[in-house]
Amino acid sequence: MKNIIVGTAGHVDHGKTWLIKALTGMDTDRLKEEKKRGITIENGFADFEIGDYNISIIDVPGHEKFIRNMLAGAGGIDLVLLVIGMDEGVMPQTVEHLHILSKLGIEKGILVFTKRDLVEDEDWIELVHEDAREMTAGTFLEGAPEIEVSAADGYHIEDLRQMIIREIDETTLKNQAEELFRLPIDRVFTIAGYGTVITGTLLEGTIRVGDEVMIYPEGTVTKVRNVQVHNEDVEAAYAGQRTAINLQGLKKDDVKRGDVLARPGSLKNSMMVDIRLELFEDIDREVLNNSRVHFYCGAAEAVGKVVLLDRDVAEPGDVCYAQMRMEDPLCVKRNDRFIVRFYSPVITIGGGRILDADPAKHKRNRENVLEELTILDTGSDREIAALYVRQAGWELISDRDLAMKLRLSLTETESILKGLEKDGVIRRMPDGRLIHEDFVGYAAASSKSILEDYHEKKRISPGMGAEEFRSRLAAELRISDGKLVAGLIGFLEQDGVIRIEGKTVALADFRVEYTPEMQKIRDQLAELYASKGFEMPTVEEALEGQKDPVNVRHILDAMAQDGQLVRLDHTYYMDGGCFRRALDIVRKTIAEKGSITLAEFRDSVGTTRKFAMAILAYMDNERITRLVGDERILG
């Protein structure tokens, strides 16, 4: 069945509670004070089934003093019944409720004129209708269906039921993906023998008996002991249902109205939210930057400052971008609707939509910030996903965290990501995290700069040492994540920006070019080291008689990188062929005897202890061998 939330709104004593009783047979006034005073103070709830619909009705308070309670119950409404008493017509709270509903994103409604049995003057009746149409002009209720009813004698009550069905027939189903489960808590009470029970409108997702849940912002983890919908025990509740949940091992004082129940790790506490702020046109006050306000979202109420990001003053009727900076943490999601009221005097001044529930702290009047907020406000899910990946920068973002920010299921998010990857907007690191293509571009530019400088200074070197390159790139990009650096280097090689050969890195199009003089020096060095074999000359000996010792050092490094020489340490280079023969001797001896001593190696290659020690020390450093006591084994 389709689950629908219907809410009532309107001025105090215009018959909302009586109307609901006539529709459902249930009395939503549940407090003694409500019975005594004849007005609704807290939100009341009723339900009925008709056709293929489970309909939950929320009866919100109409009195101005209890407007905060009204706001706690207004979230998640699919259809509103704006109740206007025919005996009084449009009143101040009728107008305020309409303003509030307009900012909460409700798109469908019915104008219900109650107490029809008390009025006989046809001119008055027509005037009430005209006032209502004038009030709703330009709002989501302009042109909405109208109906006159009487709860006292049942006049047109059945017609109203059928009108409700016609209006909700095209209502979009809420997302029921289990990981999206979220329920703002609007009531907390205890039942003897059961313990703590919370209730609220299940905004999205699904919850089942036995599920593990978390209370936000406190972070308390508990389990669902029992679930009720329409006063009946069920195994699961779904988005769009008024739901009561019995929580395991929880005291009443551990949870309060305004908290949110959701999956562990599915929400983030935030002290700031980016918003699209829409001020009512008929308020008589302007909003200054840093104005202190009451902020209502779902069942939560918070106090914070409005930081206007593109102006100093917001005038009545203005629509602008702002950042709310809270005094206490808040748990909300992108596209949640909110209402703001002045801190003092407490009057409703506007509302709007949350664009980012976990933003960075913004500086005012920054063009890039306003451009990003425009994307968050008007962009597609694809555009917003790309923006979030870009905003993550070098921190990267996982599919799951991105889904949470987008307010989409993991399946929906992965579908968007496939398109972005295909179009080259984002990339997936080896560990699955996401990076924006712009940042791969930054890494490519830095790599080119690092290697161009290296090649300019060391033109005969085949490339920079791989470890040095990783270190230089990480420092240039200010990255401490080794896996990220390795992933970026992999992308750069894949894209043909760099070339990796053995332990060296070079620009992909770089080639070593020797002058005839340099080639002659290289040939001389090769002949020198080959002739010396296992009794290598020192670097200083190799440089004797050279006119440009710095350049000759570069040639030695290039020969080592090519594998023609092996750089044992800062003193000795060794002919590559001789080193490979030494390595074969070591491996063969260890294979036959299990180990090799310094003396055995010295005698096998026919050299002195000094040179044998230098060669074996290099093998130890490269973890080819490992010294155990006086013997070496394979590392």
C-alpha cells in the first residue's frame, strides 16, 4: 500500500481536531490541558485506510504560542488541509501557517472551510472564499480544490475523503532504501513493561525489528525492540508512515524531541549548514548579517547566526545564500526544508532549503563559494556529485559518504558515478575512493614541473629516482597519504605523462642525448670499472684528471640508473656485469650451504676484505641478503 502523510494547518479553534475526528473517528487531543482549553497544544496523530492508501494525519497546533510545536510536526507532509473556519474566515495564524507550509516544500493541498453548519449568510460565505483565494495567490495552494464541511453533522466529510484520494494519487513515493532510514523524533514516552518509545514521521528508508540504530546527535547506539504503525505491531515500517519504535535498553532521559533516529554512521553532526534562505514578503524587519535566529528543521530546534554570503542585509522577500552557524550540533540532510524565526521578538521570518549539511566554513562575498552554492541549489544530482568529489580534494571521498551527502541510496549513487567515470570527470583510486579529474591534472602539472627541472639540471640522467620523485610530488601537493601518491603516479604513467623504468621516473617524452665528448667520458668510465672488476675505484679516483667533475658525477649516476654500473654507496660504484656475477655466487653458495660468510665470498670473487664488505653491505641494504651472526642468508 502507498503510505501518505496528511497534515492540517490553520488558525486556532477553526476545527482542525474535530475535522480529523470526523475523517478518522480518532480524537487527536491527547493532553488534559488540551481537553480543558479546547485547543491543540502538542501535535496529534490519527490514521485511516482508504483504497490502496495508508493515510496518517497530523493535527498541528493553531495557537501562535505553540507554533514551535506545529513546526515539529510539519516535516514529511505530502498533502495539507488548510483549515479555515467559515465563521471567522482567514485569520493571522492561517496566514502564518500558509507562509510556513510554502517554505517546507509541500506541493499539494486542499482548502477546507469548516463549521459550515454555523453560517447561513451567503455573502459572508463568498467573502470568506474570496479572502482565501487572495491569500493563496502565488503560493502552492493557488487554484487548490476547495470544499465546505461540517464535522458536527458530517456534511461533505465523505466528499473530502475522496478529494484527498484524488489529490494524493500522483504523489511521488518516498525512497525506501534501507540504508536511508531516518526518523526525526517528535515524541518520547515510556510504557510499563516495554520501556522507552519514540515516535515520528519516517521520512525515508525502512526500519525493521532487530535493526541497530543510532540516536543523533548524541551518538547513542541501540536496537529496535518493537515497531508499531497505526497502533499495530509490524516487522517493518516504511517511508511515509507515522511510526512508533520501542528502543532496547534506553532510558527516557537518553533521548529527546528533536533528536534523529538513523543508521549508525549514516548522518554527521554539524555546527554549520549552507542554506538557500527565502524571507517572507510581508515581514516588517530586515535580516542583518550575523543575525541570531531560531532554526527549525524536522522536529529539531536550534539557535544560530545567519551569515549572509552575498550581501550585508536581506530585505523582506529576498532569496539569498547563507551559512547557518549553530550553537549546538544539528543532524540534517541536503534538501531538508527549514523555518527561521527571529531570536527576539520570536516571529517567523522565512524558511528555505538546506544545500549542504556538512560544509566548510565560508568567507563572505567569494565568487567561487557562490558558484558552488548555485550548483547545489539548481544543479542535477550528477553535477552535485561531481562538485562534492571536487570539494573533497586530496581527502578523497568514498561511494558511501558521497551517497550520504547526496541523500541517495548507494545504488543510485553508483549509477551516477559510472557516468562520471565514463565521461572522465572523476576517477576511482585503487582503494575505491574517488578523486576529481582536476586534481589528477594538478598532479600532472606538478610532476611536469618537478621532472622538467630535474631533466634540465641532469640532462644525461635517464630519470629521477622513484622514491625521490614520490617524496617531491607529495611535498609539492602537500599530501601525506602514501596510497594517494602511489595512485596518482599510476594515473600519470597510464596517461602518458611520465615513464617509469625500474627505479627511475622521467617525463614520457624525455630521451638522454650525449654529446660526443660526454659519450667519450662514459666509455672511459665503463672501461675503467670493467677493468677493475671486484676491486672498484673510489669516486674520487674515477674523477681524477676530469675537467668537469660535476658533469662526470652526473654520468656516473646515469650509468647506475641504466644498470651499467651499480652504486654500492657514496664511495663506490661497481661494474654491473661484475655485480651480477657476485650476486650469482652469493645465491648459489646459500642454495648449496644455507649461508655464506664474508671470507667465503671474498675468496670466491678473489678480492680483498674491504671490497667484499662493500659489496655484501649493499646486498644487505637492498634486502637481497640478511646478516645473521657472522653469516648471511637470503633476505
